[in-house]
Amino acid sequence: VCGGPPAAAACLGRVSLGLESPQAYPERPIEFAQGDGGEVKVALPSPPSRKPVPYHSVEDLGAPRPRIGPLKGFLTSPGWRRPPYGFPSSLEYYYVGLDQVMVGEDRFDWGPLETRLDDSASRKCHVVLRFFMDYPTQKTAVPQHLIDGGLAFNDYYGGKSPDYKDANLAAALDQFITAFGKKYDGDVRLGFVQVGLLGFWGEWHTYTDGSGLTENWIPKSLKDAVVTQFDAAFDTTPLQTRVPWPTAMTAGFGLHDDSFAHSTLDGEANGGVKKGWFFWPGVESAVAANFWRSSPMGGELRPELQSQIFKDDYPANTEFHQDFDLCVNVTHASYMLNAYIFLEGETGPGAVEIERAEAASAAMGYSFRVTLVEVAESAATAGAVDISVTVVQTGVAPFYYPLDLTLECAGMARRELPGVETIVAEEECRTFSFADVPASSECLGEVRIGLSSPHVYPERPVEFAQGYGSKILVPLPLPPLVSQHPTSVAPTAAPPTTSAPTTVAPTTTAPTTAAPTTEAPNTASPTTLAPITAAPTTPAPTTMTPTTTAPTTLAPTTSYVSADKLVYDYGESIKVTFSYPKAMKPKKKDFVGIYDNAHPENRPGQPALSLRTCNSQSCSKKVSNGILVFGPDNPDEGKEQDWPLAAGAYRLYLSTKKKQTIGHADFSVAAAPCSDDSGKFVLKLKNGKATLKPCSWLTGNKISRTCRKKVDYYVDGSKTFEPSQVACPFTCDSCDPCYENPMSKFYKSTKNGQANTKTCSSLTKTKDIDKYCKETQSKFGYPTAGEVCPVTCSVVTGVCSLAN
């Protein structure tokens, strides 16, 4: 008897031990022959806290794969180039004149801004926004009521600059910033807000001819006031200024460099020429070089460099021509305007430029990878495990909104742990622990790890920079005792209130199928065992024979058979290592089988694939250990499936001829993006004849150029040859059923006995979009608009709309 809940201090501090018999009178109990009373009283200490020891870990979680995710990368403005874009982007940029929303003293019409935000949201793009009053070469954007009130202007080459010393102007800015923040701070459609408002283009300067006469038009007090007002109005949406203004840096603002790679870095990066007025020297002078750890860095790739910087002849590391990657690494940039890369046709970039720009875009901002997954039996809950996930930052900047790590599996609601955004610098990592996950084959057979943020569109999630898909799939084995003897652990082997059945050491409880005379007593503590590598202790090796049918799994873990990976790409060969227990003799027809782990009820029936341990399905030789490879070079291994294995979770078994299993291991196959055709595609058409190439011809720089620009079809008798984006979807990365290339062609009409075609990009500009998207007739091999332009035609069909 004790005085409180089991294992609690109130109980252990007052434990009473006694004797009781139904044959004894309660008034005359049986007493211990010790002490003064009928009971023995003892005080016991509370158990020490104990971290569970992992019984399984996974480090191979998918090859690195750069991603252009939300809130990072290159962007353009829909005002410069109407979407859809041929270049991937998750951000869009807007300059907005203050006079468009401020229609009177403390009066606002947010309609023009709402239109822009909703337009970008329809494409699941976040907005980078800047308000301005003075845009050189354009008419003033000063609100009309200030002009009517007598606001003076300073003339300069190309425009008029408002008198920033005017008290009414300062009051109007205060009113606007307060109202702007109240309505839009934290709006999910916004990504980043550039403070703007002051100076040419809202860049906080009024430099003209270098005379110095115009450079002090903006009072320092007004700059300080604008910073203070923005800081008070915005708590969630990150803010950025063009220069490292002291009060802005103190308030934790980010920065944007609108002459990126032109006047960003000086010294060696600038051909050995030092320029104190360059962007980064100014940041260092302000002692603000670590601003990016909490606030974003962005800007604009200098316009005259945009069409040069990804060409072979770009003179990197010369004056006013800095290396783009170096600038990103030093400044920790998350995004950059680059209008040129979004152009198409003769004025746009070539295939090599696009390939390099995509790599540069993915290299900006955050990039997270999972490097380790460990699973341990729960120290607190019976029938559960704890899963720890280590996440490392491989990018140059953090994610600037809340970001959670998620874990999902069958039979359990999605779990979320906050704090991924706190992994800031490259190579920093953090381990997240999910407690009390169900220890069932349904759950552990397919654990899915992902990322979630309330500030991203669900249709465009943050993804790990590895593998395929938006989540990492990890099959995990059951705890050793659960996988070995799911029903044999006696609950009385340990106090039920302090130890879950799954945490009992394998050597302390005899399994129901073992002869009691073969088990030696063992008092080893469960915390000192290494279950994953321990040799099985039950049944005793001396009584084990290959033909016994009692235990269906002799090893408590997968120690006798293992795969070289936990997750395989579709079509990737599977290397299996196996070895027998020393006391067990291999047989000629023993085999390793691969079974569908989604249907454990089918085991140990017909495997999906199998090989005898001598490395074929027909050999006959005793092999005690070795390596087998399941892959395209073993065409006779198929049973229920042909090679390659379909995507899903699988379990390996080392088995005897009579399907007695000796050991097992779990793995999974990632979904196939799709596969290339074995035939040929149309490279080009000339004089009615086609040049055809196999998909294997697409290598290196030829892939981007050919897949994007070579889009013709060709009919030869009854056979239609397609462009590479259709015939070679895996190589061209066009597997998505909603894939659309702006340059793709569809059949419009017949002209002079030949196909008259239009492109998807031209379809966006026609008034007859409804007509073309509903057309069902196609000729000369060219498909209909609805087939080849599914995103553009979604306004008619609704099938591939970004909202869906």
C-alpha cells in the first residue's frame, strides 16, 4: 500500500508492505518477524528521469534537390510582364503611387491595392510592395489634397520632388502608415513591404547631378519619423529600407539593394576597386551586417546586368560587375527583382541563362533538409514511440514567418511542432521530438514529415530541399519486442504502472513459444541493451532448427537482412545484405522476398519480387551471407510485380523455403514523377520533314532549350511524333498533368493544307479564349488548346486553376 499515485513521490515516500490471508482473522493478521508493527514501512526515492535510447535511426532521407519555394527567388511585376510566366516564381512586385490609395486627409480607397493583391493571390504569389510619391519621368504621385493645400515642389532633371519639410506632408505620411499597417499587417497576400515613400522611386535619396545641392531635400527627422511610424504599425509583415538607416536598423528592419551585383560589394569583388558608397560597405559601416538573421534582404538585380550576368562572357569580379552568387552569399538575399529572366522570344534569355538563373533563384533564401530521424520506445506511454527529427538549414537566410515541422501517419491526427524558422544560419540544425506516436505498423510503416506555415498558400507549401514531393516519407520498424512477439510480453514482467510492455528487455521475459528450460536468467537493465544489434536470446540457439514453425520471426530486429537505403527513387536498384544466425544452417532454396507493406495480411504469401540467396530464382546453392541486388539487371526476379517496383512501402524478409522468416527490414519507393517514351521526339521541322531524336539525346544544356522551345508535332502516316515535353516528360520535368509551356502550340485552323497554330502565351491575349478552350477538333498531330494549355484554359474548364 502507498499514499499516492504509483511512481509519484507521495506514493514512494510512504510504502507499506504486509501479509494477508483469507484464512486469517483481520484482527489477528500474519505479521513479519521484524520491526514493531504488523507492516514494514519504507520510503523509496522517485525514479530518475531517463531518455529513451533509439532503437532505429535513418540518415539517408533523399538526395539534395534545390527548390524555388514560397517567399524566395527571382520575381517580376505583372505590370511589366503579364503572367503566366515561363520562369518559376512565387513572388510578384508592385510599385504603387500614394495618390492611388490616399484620396483625402486621413481618407483612403484601398481598391487599387486590393485589385493587385487579389490578382497575385489568384496565382498563389505573395506580393512585395512599395509605395512612392516621386518616380522620375512619371507624373507626381503626391496625394491631390496636399497639392491643393499648397505643397511646394523642387524641380530636378526628370520630375518634381515634394517639399519634404512640409508639415502637412509629414502628417499625411503618418496617417497613411498608421492606416496601412492597421489594415494590412499580417495579410497573407503580402510577403514583404519596402518602406519606400521618400525620395526618387521611394529609395530614400534625391541624388541628381552630384553637386550636393539636392541630396539633403529629405530631413533626417522625417526619415526617423517614418521608421517610427512603420515600426508601430507593423508587427508581423517584415519591413525593408533601401539604406541601413540607424533608427531602421535599431528597429530590426530588413534591407533591399536595388543595384544588386552592380554596386553591392567593393574591393576584390569589384575588380579591386573600393567604393565606400556601395551597399555592403554601408551596411558594415552601420555595424548591421547581421540584420538578415531576423529581417529579410531583397532588392533588384541592376537592370543593365540582367541580360548579362548569366552569360558565359559576363566579366564577373570587375568594376560594377560583381559575381551574383558571391553577392547572395555575403548579403544573405532572399529575393531579387529580375524582369529580363521572365521575358520570352527573341528578346528573352537563352536556355543556358534560364538554367543558371533557376539555380541562382533556388540558392537564395532558406533551404531546409532533414538529416536524421530516430525512433525510440516511449518512456511514458505503453504501445507508443517517440520520433525525433533533425532539421538543418542549408540556405543563406532563414524563413521570416512562423514555420512548423509536421508529422503524419495513418491512425493519428497531424502533429505540429513550432520553431523551424529559428534555424537561421547555414549548417545550423535543431532536433524536434514527437512524443507518443502510435507503435503500429499502419502508422510507422509510412511516416510523413513536412513543413507548414500559416503564411503560405496550401497549394504552394514550403518543401524540404531533398527528394520528391512536398513531404519526406520514412518507413520505420516497430519496436523490437513488438515486432518479435506482439502478444508474448507478460504485463507482470514489470510494475504495470511504471513500465510499458514494449519497454521490457528481451531477455527478462520468456516468450510463450520458447521452452522454459532453454532460457537463462538475466537481470540486465533495459537501458543498457542495444536492441538493434543484440543477437536473439529466445528461443535458445541450441534448440533452433530451420523447420520449426513456432516463432515466425527469430530476430527481434532487422539485423539479419537490411536494405542499403530507407527511401529509394523510383526505378533505383535495391541492394540487400543478409546473413544467417551462427546456429542456423542455410538451405539451397532460401530466399529474400519483397512484400507490399500496405497489406501485411498477405505475408508470408507471394512476394512482389524475390531472389534466392544464391542470386537468382533458379539457382540451388547454400549461401550463409551475401549481397543481392534487385534491379533492371535481374529480369527473372518478378513475382506479383515486374521491375521497377511501384511507389509505396515495402518489407524485406529473409525466409526459408517453407517461408519461415529469419529477419526483416522496411523501406519505401518514392513515387515516379513519370517516365520517358522509348520512341523519338520531334527536334525540328524543315520543308515538311522532321528531325527526330530519342529522349536519351537530351543531356546538359540541350534539355532546357529543347523542352521549352521545340514544340512541334509531326505526322508520318498513322504515327504521330510529339515534342520532347510530351515524349520525354521525366527529362523535361513536364510530368504534372497541369503542366503548361507558354510556347506550346495548339491547333487553330487549316491554312494552305497545313496546321495554323497558336501558342499558349498568345491565348492569354485573345478575346476568343472561351472558343479555343472549348474546341475539340485537332489536326496534323497538334492537340487542342484545352489539352496543351490547361492552366490558361482553366478560366473555362476550371480543371487546372491555381486555386485547385
